[in-house]
Amino acid sequence: MFSKEQAKELRQQFWHKLENRTRRIPGQKGKKIRWIFDNTGIKGLDLRFDINRERAIVALEINHRNEERRLQLYEKLEACKAIFETAYEGQLTWDYLYNKDEEKEVCRVYEEIPSDIYREELWPETMKFMINRMLRLEKAFLEVKDFLLHDELGS
């Protein structure tokens, strides 16, 4: 086991190394990639990396505070599932009731692999997965973004 300080340091190292690896993506010319993340232009819809002791996840997360709005946005996204997954070039897990950190319910569309943030030997493959899948997820999101924005109800 790790002390709190050691665990914190390992997590920071992981995220720092992941950021550095994005500088080696073709076309980046050594610059840090600018992920969309929470700058989707749609309130309550974010793209996320998530990693813990069990798995690494790349996800589109609908976390709007208003449950009705959250579910409406999820249904709209689900209506264009075929387009989204075609642009993503793969199948995703669709979960309208994902329990995040045991305290908050969100809608998530994601892909995951087994991993452990505290096992450095897993980092290269985990980072490769995360970068590749986030590039694909951003592409898929941009493919359906206008549809999700169309007739958007109050935020």
C-alpha cells in the first residue's frame, strides 16, 4: 500500500505523463493537445478521462443538475447512437444511470479497460488507450453536436 502522499504523487505523475504523451501525437508538433473536455458548448455535457484502481475510462458524461434535462439530452444522444458509434469507430457502453463515485448519478457513454493508476507498468498501454479513444470520442461528439444543440431547451 501507499501512503496518502505517495498515492497523490503517483496520480500526479500519471496525469503529467499522459499530458506529455499527447505532445507526441502526429500533427501536434510537440504542443500539448487541447481536449474538448468541459468546453463542449453544451451545459452539463463533458468529455472525461477517469482512472482508478480497477479501470481506465474514456467517457461522454451528461451531468446536468436538472434530472429531466439530463435525461432529455441523453435520449437525444441515444437517438443518434448509430451515427455516434460509426464516427467513434466502435461500440460503447450506454448507461443512463451511472453511479459516479457512489454519490452522484450521471448519464455516461463510455469505453473502459482494466487498469490500475498505481501500477506504473500498466501506464503505457492505458495512456495509449485513453489518448486513442478520446480522439475518437471527440470526433464522434463533433459529428452529433449540432443535433444535440438543435432546439435545446433552457439550460
